[in-house]
Amino acid sequence: MRNKKTDRIYIRIEPSTKEELKKYLDETGRTISWMVTKLIKDELDKYYKTRQ
């Protein structure tokens, strides 16, 4: 069995927010995957720091 390096998630987003996000990502050369991963990691970091 082959190990997956990543998992897929599905999210819902308002159309107007999606358009803004796409513009931002195009301008910065980033991806939606990068953005979601960063937001999750930042939130987990905050969570663990407040538990200490």
C-alpha cells in the first residue's frame, strides 16, 4: 500500500470571497492549498501556545 503525502479536503466559500481570493493568489503566486495549510498551521500554533 502506498502512503499518501497529502489529504484532500473540500470547503465551501462565498463566490465573492472566492473571486477576491483568486485575485490575491494570482498576484502573489500562491495557491489555495498553500493558503489553507498556512491558516490551519497558524491556528494550531495559537492553540498550542495558549495551552502552555
